[in-house]
Amino acid sequence: MKDNKFWLATALGAQLAFTSLAADNTDTNRDADIEALKQQINALSQKVETLENQRALDQQASTNTASGQIQELDQKVRILSRERELDQEAAAGAAKTQPKLAVGANGFIASSADSNFVFSLNGLIQVDSRTFFDDSAIKSNDGLLLRRMRPIFQGTLWRDFDFKFMPDFAPSTPTLFDAYGNYRYEPWLQLRAGKFKTPEGLEQLQDDVNIQFNERSLVTDLVPNRDVGLQLWGDIDGGVMSYAAGIFNGVGDARNSSNAAYENGVEFAGRLFTQPFKSSSLAALQGAGFGVAGTSQNGTSSATDLPNTTGGTLAGYTTDGQQQFFAYNPASGNTIVAAGQHWRLSPQASYYYGPASLFGEYAISDQDVRNSNTGVEADLHNTAWEITGGWMLTGENASFAGVTPLHPFNPQTGEWGAFQVVARYAALEVDPHAFPAFANPATSASEARAWSAGLNWYLNKNIRLDASFSHTTFTGGGGTGTIVPEIVTRQPENVFFTRIQLAF
């Protein structure tokens, strides 16, 4: 339209110029010329108006066409978006019905889409070394050993039914450690049946993967290991209060059940443990806990009700280095058996705050025994106690359930995992009435005291390296013979441990 106006103005200018050049014509001619110019101007104006109208019509048509195309494209986009939403909904719906598989630091885990069925495959391998000092009379106690090699299969069936199956292939004969089912109505109300740990010793109840030293303390000599039984248990208010009460076949101190019933009377076991400040805002007190546990059994009547035979051929108690320092072996050579009542009591406490860890326990094992040859009987009251502390040098939070490094081992990025220093003191005293009718004072010690210190290196959540030293002294024993336990108690036990642990 601007071009049309330009040409109109040009034409008018030319006409005016022509008119000025003919100023000397007559008035009549001038009027005629003016009239003609007016007609031309009107004609040009009409043409301009026509052109402008046509241009407006063309623009409107173009706008209408573009608007239609935009609406058409917008409709297509809406359709495609909806189709994508439907595809996503269909994919999400299909995913809800598909099983899930996860592989990571927590092992191999498969579950149904609704998590009502869960299966987990885990494992634990511990390769140890033990190096003893100043014990030239004792042969073949140094060396490497496969301490534990355990595949662990556990999971959930029908949402509320849990199970665990854990054998150990490290002993010379494969041994079944855990095999149980558990009904979980609520966290505070659960029922477990099968073979599992008797609920007593605090350190014994800590998983093998998380213990702070290669071997548990002298206290663990006086508490049961695993047994076949039925247990009602639960955690109340997220662990503010935990309880367990069960009926078991009954086993001797530190023993693992042979999975066969051989008792005349069942063993009752119970435990109460509270962390009263766990849910409070007092961070320094949240990790404080204490409790008490115990067992009671009447009718014990066999050698298998006596302590484990670890470190020797007869029932007795062992050191940190797993050497026997006490045995039920009187000088007469008579056989000793359990006879009558056997009860245990174990007050216990723990404290965790940031990188600090501290726990301790006291154990009593009171057992009736009989010299099967002489018929002499006695009620022996054996006791032990320990206290263990640790500190995470790299700042991680310590816990009963283990340590997760803040910076897993990666030398390329200057990250070295987590380091923990640990220390422990423990003691075990045998009832004086055990001598001489039930144990030879010339061969067996009546007391052992041990201190230990170590450094644990957590490369990541799955790999750990440990090194520790333990020194144990004895009261009594140390005879001139060549049998256990007299050659063990002849001098203090000094042993250096190392461990490579792989767990997932």
C-alpha cells in the first residue's frame, strides 16, 4: 500500500509541475485541466482503495489459512501427547506386574512386583591368619585358615513369612548354622521356628560380618550359640524396646546344636533390651541401650550339655586364639557329664554415638555336673565379663549393624575407605569347686584375662581388612605334660590376627 501512495504522490507532483509551466493559458483551459486532474485523482484513489481492500482480503485469507494450520498442528500434538501418556500408563501398568532384579552391595535380590515374594542371595568369606609368639611347645597353631565360608539364602513368602538358610563350609565338616522360618504379623509380634541363635549374649547376637575382632571375647564361652527352638519376639516402637522368649532343646556353653533332640528337659530363654532415648531429640543418648538375658534348663544329663570342645578333645573353654585353657578332665581321667540344672544370666549394655562405640556384658553360667565314675556332683558357677570400645578415625557413624564408609576405597580419586581402632578387655573365672574333682588344677587354668587391640580397614561396604593383637594370661594350669590345656596355660598367649573379609 505504501508503494501505491508513492506513485500517487509522484503523479500529483508531475501534474502540478505541468500546470505551473502552463500558467499563461487561459482560465478556461485551467479549469478544464483541474477538473481532469480531479477525475484522475479520484480514479487513482479508487484504484488505491481497491488494491488496499484486495491486500486486506489476501492478508485475512493468509491469516485464516495459517490459523487453520496451527489449529491442525496443535490437534496433532495433543493427540500425540495423549498417545504418549497412554503408552507410559501401559508401560507403568506392565511394570507393576513384572518381577524385579537388583544386584548391588546388598547381594542379589529378586522380588515380585508387589514385593510379596523376595529372595536374596548373600555370602560371607573370611580368610584369617594366626601367628603365636613364645609358644614353641605348641605345634601347628600358626597358619592361614578359612574361618567362615557361608552362602546365605533368605527372603519373604506371601509378604509376612520370612525364611533364612545358612550353612558353613569352612569347618572340616559342613555345618548348618541357620535354618528357620519367621511369621511377621507386625514388627512387634513375630514368631520364629527352626535353628537360630539363642537370645542371650550381646556379642554373640551381633552378626559375624560385623564383629570387631577376629574372635569373640571370653564372655561368649559361657553363652549358647545356635539351637533348635520356637521363639516369640519383636521390636516395639522401632527398637525402643526389644524382647524375645523361646523354648529350645538346650545346648552347652558356646555350642552349636547338632539338630537332634537329646535332652530330658527343654531350655527356656528370654531377653529384654531397651534403647529408651532412641526416638528422642537427644542425639548423644539415642544410641544408649541396656538389657538382660538368660536361660534355664532342668534335666541336663549328657556330655553335650557341657561347654564346646573347641581347641581340645574334651569340653572346656577357649582363649581368643581358640586354644583350650580349661577342660573338664580330672587327674583320675574320669568322665564328667552335666547333671541337673543349668541356668545362665547376662546383663548387657551398649552405646553408640557418632564414630564412638562401646559395649559390655557380664555372663554367669551355673551348671550342675557329675563325675560319672565317682558319682560326686557339684553346682559350678562360672562367670565372665568384657568391655569393648571402638572409634572411627575417618568420621563414619559406628553401629551394632556395621559400618558403611563415607568414601569407598578408590586410590585414583584419593579415597581410602574407613578406618576403625578397637580395644577390648575380658576375663573368665571358673568356679573353684571345679578342682580337683572335675578338672585337674595342674593342667587347666582357673582364670583367664585378655586384652586386645586392633585396626579395621573398611575398603567399602563389602570388603574389609582387619589386624589385631591379643594377650592372655592364666591363673593355674601350666603342667609339665604335653597335652591341651596344660601346654596352652604354661605361658601367656600372644597372638597376632589378620583377616580378609568379603561379604555381600
